[in-house]
Amino acid sequence: MLSYPTYVLVRVATFFLRVLPRPLGTAIIKTLATATYYLDSRHRHIARVNLTIAFPELSPRERDRIARRSFQNTGMNLLEISRLPDLTTDTIGSLVTYDAESGLNNYEAARAKKKGILYLTGHFSAWELLPAAHALHGHPLSFVTRPLDNDFLDRYMRMLRESKGNSVIPKKNSARQILKTLKSNGTAGILIDQNTSLQEGMFADFFGLPAATTSGMAFLALHTDAPVLPGYLTPMRNGRYTIKFLPPIETKQTGDMQRDLAVYTRAFNEVLEKIIREQPESWLWGHKRWKYQPPENPQNLYNLSEQDLARFLKKIREQKP
């Protein structure tokens, strides 16, 4: 019943963010995101638990600072989405460029293998801007998204996401379309940094703790020999962004598919962890990344008291070799 009014509200908000001067729009978004951090106790708690798991050595004050900045970076997606219609091949360079040391050189190395590319990425910075910017720089791609529950918003977002030459692949039954894309030497991006069901993945260490992780990326890479190219957006102090690509990862089958899936799924988590440690403020901390746990662990880490969580994490660390 509220789908259409919500859609209208979003369209009005994006219109105003689009026409406002960028510095003013940025200030408004960051102010609203900061207010949301203080008012949204549920997601603030989730972020605090996640940051305690990932960075137990930091003080609560420092973890809260990262969480606030994370809320602000997540909010910047709305600003960048609102301005996507105005981005062109002539203007994108003033907003997004490639990192001089880890940028197009690694992308070209992956392309040179002529087996397509699987982009490994996550919810970093203004993640909706990344594929649009890469396409406007001359490198369109396909990427997997979960359709929004609001059909009106979903159609609007799909239009925006595909407006720069990219193609959206709905998450459900996406493997067939990705395989087809790779077979024609195309490229496909998958965000693998969120909790998933164990029907779609497996437990793999993430910041030293088991996290339910999709094994789809490893499955596709092992079956196609397509290189896996980690890519992400880095927010800059001057309001601009840099696209970084790490060296491509090649997978190799050993004859034990289950073991291979586990090895590479964990390897991909290690890459994401490295990126998060590099720029922790840019990641989406308000998501229950460790929602599911193996039977021997507490089944809801987000319901534990601070003391119980600390004791559990200490026990896990002591068990590590």
C-alpha cells in the first residue's frame, strides 16, 4: 500500500539532491546520516557489535567514530544516485578517477586473459557509483543485484543502474546469465560481503570469525577460469573518488571441488578484510555480517551482552593457532 508513496518520496528527495550545489547536498546527507546514527539504535548496535568483532583492539570511542563515518558514507549513495543522470563521459573524470598504482593496470591484466572477468567487490563507499563510473570510463559491465521489495523503486533503480551502459542481473538464478556473459568474454560484478544462507554458501573466516559467505564467486571462477578482479571505490577528502583494482586472482581446480570452494571463498573474504582494514569508515557496518554461526558458537552474537561477547571473542582468539 505504501510502495508508491515511498517511491514518490524518494524521487522528490533525489530531485532536490540533484539540483542542490554539491557541497550543500553533501552537508545535508552527512548531517542526516549522523542523526540517523544516533536515532537508529538497532543499526547502531549492529555496527558496534561488528566493529567489536573486527577491531577488538580499538577503544569503544574509536569504534563509534568509524561507525558514524560509515553511516555517512552509506548515505552518500543517495547523493551519488541522485546525480547519476548528469554524469557523462566528459564529466566523470572530475568526480572519479583510477588509482595510479592499483587501477587500470590490474584491470588490463585481467582483460588480457580473454576469459571474461569476475569483479569481486562489496558495500564500500558510494558503491552504486562504482559500476556507473567504470562504464563511463569505457568499461561497461554486468552486475548482480537483489530486486527491491518496492516494485516502483526497483524499476527506477534498474533504469539508473543501466543508464550508463551496464546490465543488471537479478540475483535469483543469476549463475546461468553470468556464465553466458563470461563465455562471451564479458564481465560481471558480485558483492559478496553480506551474510547469506547456508544453502547459498558456507562458513568462511572473516576477521577471525566464521561468517556465512556465498560460494558463488568461487564456483563461477573454478568453472570458467575467469580471473577474479577485486575492485572498490575509495572516498577522497576533496569529495572525489578513486577506483582501485587489486591484482587479479586466478583459481585452479584440484579435483576436490568442495575443498576448492572453501579455499577460494576464504581467500576472497581475506581480500575483503584487507580492503576494510585499509578504509574501515567506508564499509557498511550496520549489517548483521555474522548473523549465522556454526552450532558450537552462540547463535545470536547480536543478543550477547558486551561482557559475553568479549569473553566469546577472547576464547576464539585463544583457539587460533
